[in-house]
Amino acid sequence: MTIQTAALFRDDAYLKETEATVLAVNDRDGIILDRTVFYATSGGQPGDTGTIERADGSRIAIAATVTGETKDEIIHIPADGENLPAVGEKVALSIDWPRRLNLMRMHTACHLVSVICPFPITGAAVAEDDSRIDLDIPDPSYTKEFVTERLMEMVRADHPVSISWITDDELRANPGLVKSKNVRPPMGSGRIRLVLIGENGSVDSQPCGGTHVARTGEIGEIHIGKTEKKGRENRRFRIRFGPPTS
């Protein structure tokens, strides 16, 4: 039976802590709660790590967060050797905030690269300090220097980043919202989450379940570390924090 967890991060990515109730512990020792601030691995963004604190003050280190049979079943994976809570137990959750914030900054930067390079996305992976986005780019003028310059222009513009929701039918009527060449956003729940950059999505609007910063200025200094040729037209852009290095 699928158990649903209220995913608080979908509406507020800046929530670092919350109280919750243990609904189940599965046969792999995964902890399922009624609500969580822990993002579960999906869409190229890794799941959160952090701690679950029990009423007696002891803490359970969470090494990973994943989804179960559906995106709404969120499973907290304890580190090896941790004691497990009981069903019905009240606990307090706390994510590793510095790690999450870096992932939010990186994920938002990936969206900006997809604006600068308006070509089909063939893959992406968000990491704390070295993310990547793969695109089919027929135009050789999209160099790492060009993309870095445009990326920093959009960071300095400090565009707002917000969340909106549309229906499945609205997405079907606007297929251009989907930038991925091979992956479609999950449909069937009746609504799709959009990440908007700029006022009313004036810079970008695309389906995404990940966590992002509230303004592009929060990304900070960032650059394309290198590009890699992955196919005849496919290019991989490596995104890294800090100024470009020679």
C-alpha cells in the first residue's frame, strides 16, 4: 500500500525543520512520515540528508531520501547502524541546510542555462559543486565563455523565482513548456508544478519538482567549467561555483 507524505518543500524550499509523525518503517528500514522537509531524489536533484530527532533527544542520521511507489511516498534512509523510531512516534526533522542551499543554487542555474541555450535537454544532474546539463546544440557559438557571460548577466539581474501550478490539460495545450527531449513530467495527478523565473515567468517557465532559490541573485558567482562533446551535436556543460579559471 502506498503511503502519502505531505511534501512541504514543494511550496516552501526554505523550510529547514518541521515536526512529523512516523507512519511506517518499511522492510528496508526506510522511515515514512506524515510530512517532511526532506527533498527526495528526482529530476536530477539528489535527495536531502540531515537528522531526525526523537523525543528523548537522540538523533537518527538520514543518509538519503528517495521516493517509493509514487512521488508522494517519501522514504528517509537512515545511516547504517542507526536505531529506528516506532510507528506513531513524534519526531523533529532537520535537513543539512548548507548542502540543500547549494543544490537549490545549482538547480536554478541549470534552468538559466536552458534559457541561454534554447535547445532540447537530453540529460541533467545537480550536485553541490559540479552540476551538468546536456543539450543538443547545432550552433558552435555557444561556447563556455559565451554561456558564462550570459549566465552571470541573469544572476546579476536578480530575477524572482516562484512556483505555480497548471492542470494536465494546460500542459498538453502548451507542449513547449517541456524542454527535456526524452523525459516528460509525471501526469495523472491533475496538476503540474511549474518553476517560473522573472515576473510571471517572463524569463522562463517549465515543469519541475525540484527546489530553487527565491531570486537568481542568490546563485552567486558561477561559471561553465568546461564543455564536453557527447555526440555529433550533443554538448555537456559543467556548471561550477566561483569565477572562471584559466
